[in-house]
Amino acid sequence: MQVQKSKDTITSLWTGQPVSSTHSQLLENNEKKTKFSPKGYKTTIFCEQKDHSREVWSGPVNGIEMAVNTFGADEAFPIRNFESSITGSIKNAIANGGNIYSNVELVTKNRAAYISGPYNSETTFNNCLKQLMHSGTSSSYWNIGTQIQKLRLIKSKAEQKLIKHASSVTGFGYNAIFEKCKPGVNQDMLAAAFEYYSKVGAGNKSPLVRSGYVPVFGSGDYALIMHYTQNNLPVQQNQLLLIDAGMEYAEYMSDVSRTIPVSGRYSQSQADLYSTLLQVQEECIKYMYSDSDMSLNDVHMVSESLLMKGLSKLGFSGLSSKELRNILYPHHLSHYLGLNLHDTGDISRSIKLQKGMVVTVEPGVYVPYDDNFPKSFQGMGMRIEDNVIVGDTSDSIQVTTENIPKSISAIEAAMA
């Protein structure tokens, strides 16, 4: 998709993300006169043409015939015209001293840095731009990715509704796991059941639902690996199973973790460590509102302090902050959530919480086989993760995954 404005050219290579409002705001800051359209800019879509002989094999496509009415563009052309058109637009912008704006990866003026690869619109755009700018020009290239992320950081009511749907269908998958997790069942069978029953729970909306990421089903020692994704071993009696799995609904993500006892009941030491971690998680959720004047980094520091105190009560004597951060709890408490699993990655976790942000709250503890730590907890890996819509006050915090059991009594009841 190409959007043009007067001397400056703004080009967005369509990624499926809602960026049109960003283009509009950027354009409004520039000169008002335009020859393109009354709204001050022109949007052009380049797409595949309809080909009935191909559609017999691959299914129907919108084609240029439907692109304007369906997607709200001003005009549409065949994708084969993209290179000549974008080259002409860039040449025109540079010749008139205009700037180039895009949400593709930042490019360089060094032609030698360009390495050709398989044809796609992004590489074509980069190739054209580098060829035209490498020799020097008063025009500048501006990456608008961060500006787009700033707009995406606060989720609209409609976006929040989609995230709630993602959380809801994810809950169906977890309910299936609680029922089907028995000693001897393979991790990959549980992963398959999770995805299947999530889609079943979505009913006639199942085409909008898919696994948001490769899930983690780490039982026993494999729960000590944060991103264990092989999922190819049977779960065993008396082991813990750490699950990190979430579905997406209409492109919006859920990201949930639960740690459950394969045998259906936690041992005393498992329950002690789990209760400590759950208390940390629930306390941290209480800070997820703007009036708390906290950032995600601030709340992470709170989680470290709470976990340090809790572990000390369990016999982790002489535990240092370095041991906690590097060994027992080596990841952050939270990240932003939305269209991507780790959404708006350019936005610092040091900014203050704002109403409408959607974040995860996911403390973890991973105790290796190391005699510096109590023997009764060695080999245990746990993580508890929920998705939270940040409120403005403590009463307006929304935990979208609260219906997925996470207390010891609720999990044991669900597995009975």
C-alpha cells in the first residue's frame, strides 16, 4: 500500500497492521495544499490481479477490482507495477526536496549494503530507495515504526474486546489440558488438545482463531527452560508441567502461563513454592493502573523484592539479588501485548502505566540442581501469567484471563 502527499512520499508496505490513522496524522502536520485528493493524500494499493484459472486451484482473491471499495484505497494497480510506480514516486519526492517516510526497516544510503534476495515489496522498496539516495540528496528517510507503535500502545475499546475474546478462547484450551493431563500423556498431545479445544470453544468464529506462538509444555526438568518448545516427551507422575500457551483472535494475542501438577495434586514442597509465586503475581497485578504512578520496570522491581522475601521464608537463606536475577528469576515481569506477542517493542518499559495499555504479569521461579538452594525445591520451574488491561484506578484493572484457574484449589479441582 502506498500513500502519497505533495512533496513528501509516505510509503507503507502493508503488514496487516492498522497504520492508516498514523499516516493521516503525519500528513496533517505537513502543508495543506495537495493535488492528490480532498483529504490531503492519496492511498494506492498494489495487489495480485484476479486470475480465474489460478483461483480454481488456490481460491478467490480480491484483485484490483475490489481493492478500492473493500479496503478504502483511492486507487489500485497490479503488483507488477509496484517497482516502476514506487521508483517514480521516490524520484519525484527527492527531486522536489521532499522526504521519504515508511514503516519498513531503516535503510542505509550505502548501496553496497544492499543484498538482493527473493522478490517482495519490502526489498523492492529498499532497493529503489538506496539506488536513488546513495549518491547524496537533501531528502531524508524517516522510519515511522516507532510513531506507529506509540499509537498502538493504548488499545481502543474495540481492540480490548478482541483481546478479551482471545483470552476467552484460550481458556477453553486450558480447561482441556486440566482434564486431559495424566501421567504418560505426551507433551505434544496436550499441546494439540490445547489448540483444538480453543478453536472448538470459539464455535463459528474458529477461522479467526489460531495459536499465537509456539507453546511451551515443559514438564519436570524441562520447566527450567524458559522457552522449551520441543514438547516431545511424556509427562510423568509427580512432575510439574509448566504451560505457556495462548491463542490469537482476529490477529490479537493472548499470552498465558500456568504450572500444574501432572498427578492432579501438588506435593507439599510444590505447593509451598507455588503459593509464594502466586502471591507475588497477585500483588503485582494490583499496581496495574495509571494512578499508581508506576512503570512496568517499577513493578518488576516490586516483584523481585516480594519474591526475595517469599523465598527467604522457604529456606533460601543468604539469597543475593544477583542470584535471584541471574538464576532463579532471569526474565522480566511483563511486556506489552496486542497485535504481537511482545507488542510495541520500541516502547520502553520505563514509561508510566497508562489506561488502555494491555500487559502481561508473569513472575517465575526456576530452581536448578544446585546445593546453594534448598534440596526440596531443586528441579522445579514455575511461571504464572495473566493478561491485564491497565485501568486508571485500582478498581478498573481488568484481568482478561482471570477465568483460567490458577489457585491451588481451583487447579486441583479442575484436574480431579
